[in-house]
Amino acid sequence: MANDEDGTLARVNPKKNRVTKRVRVGRGACSVATGAGFVWVTNYRAGTVVRVTPRTLRGRSAKVGAGTSDVIVSAGRVWASTWDDGTVVELDPRSLRVVRRLDVGPNAAGLTRRAGSIWVGFGRSATAIDRIDPGSGKIARVSVGVKTPGALSDGTGDLWIAADGNALVHLDSRTNRVLGTTRFGRTLGRPIVAGDGTIWVPDKEIDRVFRVDPASGKPVDSFAGGDGAWEGVRAFGSVWIASYAGSDVWRYRPRRVR
């Protein structure tokens, strides 16, 4: 888990629910990804991606651009978005060399991979997301119909996009067609698929997590989250939700929807 203010990456033992190590990565630590044998952390203050070796816990950084936002590993490369520069940067995971910079437009935010493509979310007044072919670098603009489509789902078949504060957009990642938009909550964070088959969507303004039926796109129920519940990951049979305004992570064991 990344810790913004104290500039660390915390390693958590899932058997004991305890932090066992902290790695210094610099203030501004933001998003975390794993892949290619490493842990990757963005630092929006420094404009870098930090590569951490799990065995030694040593870090090495690569400069990618102002306001580095999200990071994923896909197609044998590391991909990072930059909010201020409006780019998606492709890195070689071994050398940390910048392979390519793609101009995608201002306020590039969330990244995800789906249907053989890299998808880019955007903040502010944007009403579309980008679909990138990782081989050719060709960019296709996909309209979602609402503004600020910045948070893209992880681990789902289709794309679920948190946008415009309280909108959840369901997009077919094969056809680029919007299947539906539902509004609930106040300030929705990144959606994630849970082990119970529902889509979990944290809400940092009201400190809750919504469970959404993927068939209807509507909430089944909601429950308490941490202070500023914002982003999560599915691992070790649980869903872990980080607290944007707090200093903890909440762990949930999904139950089946009746």
C-alpha cells in the first residue's frame, strides 16, 4: 500500500493483517501495481515511477513526467499516466528506459488493461476515455457521455468507470459501446470486481463501499469503509480498500449476493 504523506510503500502480511516493512519511495506515493517481477509505485510530486524489488526491497526510480498518476504492467511493458503532461509513458521494466511517450491529452488519470488494449481515464471536463493499441501506439477516443471519467475498473470483463462524482458507467470493452449509466453515492472511486461476483465501488466522501449488481448496474447494498474510502485491490481471498483521508486499509471477505 502506498502512503502519500510519509512517502512509503507498506508491505502487509495477510495472515496477521500487520505491516511488516516500509520502503521509502518519497512523498507523493500514489498508485501501486505488480508485474514483471517487481512492485511499481507512482510518485506524483516527483513525476516518477519507482521500481521496488520484492526480495531486496530496494527501489529505483524513472522520470516519466509531471503529475505521474497511475501505473499498470501489460504487454511486457510498464505504462504510466501523467496528469500535468497529458501523456502515457511506456517503460522497459528491466532498463527503466522510456520506450515511447504517447500524447493523450490533459489530465490523464486512471489506467487499466482490457481486451488487448490499454485504457486511459481523464479528469476535469473530459467526457471520453482513450483506448491504446500497445503494439502500434494507435489511440482511439471512446465517448462515455459524462464528464470526468477518471477511475477505471480493475479485474472485470467489461469496463466500469467512475465519473462525474456519482456516476458509474458500464462500457463494453469489445465494442466501445456504453451499456448503461447509474448514479448513486457522492464521490466514487475506482471500481473493482469482488469474489462474490459484484462490482465494489468505494465512495471517499461518505466513507462507504457500494456493492453493485453487474447485470443491472445498480447497488445491491453498501457498508462502512475507511476515512475517505477510495481505491482497492482483490488479493488473498479478500478485498482491501485503502483510506484516502485516513492512515489504514480495510479488509473485507465478500459474501454471496442473494
